[in-house]
Amino acid sequence: MGEKMNTSFFAELIGTMILVLLGDAVVANVILKKTKGENGGVIAITAGWAFAVAIPVFMFGSISGAHFNPAVTIALASIGSFDWADVPMYLIAQFIGAFIGAALVLVLYYDHFKSTDDKSTKLGVFCTGPAVRNLKLNFITEFVGTFVLMFAILGIGASKLADGISPIAIGILIWGIGLSLGGPTGYAINPARDLGPRLVHFLLPVPQKGDSDWGYALIPVIAPICGAIVAAFTYNMIF
């Protein structure tokens, strides 16, 4: 691995770790028992996730491009804007970072996991799940959410108005997607963000945990990848 690729690997790993650490932690702060932010509501969660994305984009955008999302990496490669040879390295970094970030949330909120009885609430700290289980509609929801994400990322990247403030614009984008499209499935829109923490729930000693819901786990992995690829080709075709 060359020096540039080594730097990009760690930028993607640490950036995704920060993203998941802050994102999962705001969920823990709001939905677990006996926290300072208990019952903070959807505004707190969606704002927390928006900031969780914007901060590492500011930090690492000039180093790795700040993907932090396998769907984004694969979509960019599919339209020739990213080298396919570098995709595996980026994906490995993203999944490792997501796992570490979620594991840190477990450590920091361990006593609050112990204080929370509901097993689905504990799982909800780590990964997404449908409010109403309808796998076809759940897939479409994640597809559309990630389509909007990828299409807007490409538009922001091409806009002169966004010069120097693209991380802020992307944070606003994540906030908007969460507020508007997050209700049905929790807006994973990122395979690493969902699968990495789900593995933490499955493998690590979460107090009195329940099932990791592997029957749903493919939706937030496959749908975002499909949505991002279609968005990238659509954007290229139009613009």
C-alpha cells in the first residue's frame, strides 16, 4: 500500500469511526434510560447524525474524498470517478471504522444499556430497523433515501456555490434526509453504518441483548448500494 493509499485508508477508517461514534451515541443518548438526553426526540437524533457526518467530511475531505460510505464509494467507481482498484481498501476501512465507533458507544453507554429493559431499543442504538416491516417498501425507502444522498452529493460537488462549504451542505443534506425520509426505516443510507454496528451488537456483550435482526440486515446494505449507483448514472446522464 503506497503512502497516499495508506493515508486514505486511515482517513476513511477514522472518519467512519467518528461518524458512527457520534451518530450511534446521539441515538443512545436519546433512547436509552437514565441518560442526560433521554427522550430528546427526533430533532436531536437527526441533528446529531448531520453533525456526525459533517465533522469528518471537514477533517478528511481533502485526503480521501470523505466517502465514509460503501454505497458512495461503489457508485463513484461505477461512473468512473473513482478507481475500482481502490474500492476494496476503502470498504475495509469503512467497515472497520464503523465497528470501532459502535464498540466505543457500547463502552461509553454500558451502564445505560444495563438500565434499559427493551431489547429492540438496545438494538436501535446500533442499527436501523423498519417502523412497519414491509421488506419491499423498506427496500424502496432506503433506495430513495440513498438516491437523494448520492444525487445531491454529486450536485454539491459540482456547484461553485458550495466551494469551501460543501461539508456544511452535506450535513444539511443528512439532516433533511433524516427528518423527511427517516421515519419508515431509520435512514441507514450507508451499508457500513448499519452492518458494522449490527456486528457489534451480535458479537460483543451488550447487556441482556436480544436478536440482531439478521432477517432485515440485507435491506440497509443492498438498497443503499443500488440507490447510489442509479443516482450516479442518472446524474451523469442529465448533467
